[in-house]
Amino acid sequence: MDGINRIDTIVFRPSLAVRAILGLSGMLSCAVAVSGWASGRYGSLPAMVALTFLLLLPSFVGAAIIGRRIEVMQDAIRTVSAIGSRTVDWSGVKGIEQGRTSFVIETSSGPISAGWIAPKDREQLLRLVIERAKLTRIDPSRYGLMAQYVPRAQDIGFVPHAKRRENRGKAVD
């Protein structure tokens, strides 16, 4: 968990180590590509374009992963990537499929993968989504899944013990 941006918004990102390694490798590959262009070591234009693309590939991957995040808000879940962002209300969450090292949140707008965040943050995200989307665990329907969560058939509300005693003698309309 990277921190809290706004009140009631929890942000999950890739771990700092992953972001640092990808950022450094991206900067290094950019420097090598620029030095190759500046020195004129390429024999032909197609070789120059192909090698430059190959050298810049780590930069593109790093930029795509570093900018990814999942924001859990009070009324919705939001995923942000280099391509764009998507916000889904909790009523749009259709379920969760949990594997050994990751899980996917199935929504009405498509799947949200949480495989790239740290394991301890994955567990916290899983608990938050189960609580806020009101999901319950069922037996996995596919091979390879450890757990599967679907919307509850009915909302489970908490009634304090003292309130239950007060309501015991009253007639229900």
C-alpha cells in the first residue's frame, strides 16, 4: 500500500523495489540507445531502428508498470494504468478469482488484475474488496483456483446484542 491520497481512498501500487529496478533499467536502456544514435555505430537504418526499439523496450515496460495503481474508495474501485483509468461501483463487482500468487477482480467493465502488487498488499486489497463489494466465498469452480468469491445472496447486517434483546418482545410489521 503506497498511502492514502484522499480521505477514504487507499492506493495500491507495485512495490518500491519493482518501481526502482524498472525505472533504473529504463533510464539505462534509454542512455544506451541515445549513445548509439549519437556515435553513429549503426551500419544501416533498419538495423538502427530495430536496435533502438529493442533498447527502448525496457523503458516502455517500466513506464507501463510504474504508473499502475488500484484505488479503493468508499463507493467504488478505480484502476489506473498508462493507457487510462476505469472506475467501477461496488455493485459492478461480480466476483474474485484467487490463485496461489494473485487474484483477479471480475467487474462489469472487465477484469482487474492485482498480481503486480506486493503480497501483503494483495491480502489487504482482497479483504477490502470482499467487505465493500459484499462478497462471500464459494468452492472454486475451476482447476488452479484456491478460492472464489461471489456476491452474497443477502446482506449480512450486524445487530448489537443489546438491540436484539430490545426487539425480542416487539411485534414485527
